[in-house]
Amino acid sequence: MTTAASAPSRAEVLSLFRSLLRVARQFSDYNIREYTKRRTIDSFRQNRDLADPSTISSAFSDGKSQLEVARRQAVVYSLYAPRVKSVMEIEHR
């Protein structure tokens, strides 16, 4: 586990990224799923060039918090999932 003084390792950051994308796939609603994926990718790109260990640790902590929020939201959305698929998900013949 990382402390506030040391920055997370590359493996920890990649693990967080993958976890966020995995949670995004759990949303049954197309719009929410795509928004979560896009938000995850954009956030990691935005923080890609961080160099200060304390700033990196702070961004990593924020990401872990967002992961917990996304997990809870995925459960809530699964309970109230729409019965009709989005137009984007309908297969065309």
C-alpha cells in the first residue's frame, strides 16, 4: 500500500485504470457506460505528465475514490436498469 509521501507504482496506476474500465463495462445503460469510460481515459491522460510525488499520490487517491463511487453506482444502476436498449446498442440486420 502506498503512503501519502510516496507515489504509487506504475503497476498500481495501471491496475486502477483497468479497474475503472472494468466497472464502466458493468453499466447496462449505454450512455452511462460510455461516459464512464471516456471520463476515465480523459482523466488519466490529463494526469499523465504529473511529476511531483505528492500530486501523483493525490490524483491516485482521487482515482481510488472515484472507483468506489463507480462501483456503488454500477450496483444502483443495475437495480434500476432500463428494459429497452439504447439505439446505439441495437443490432442492425
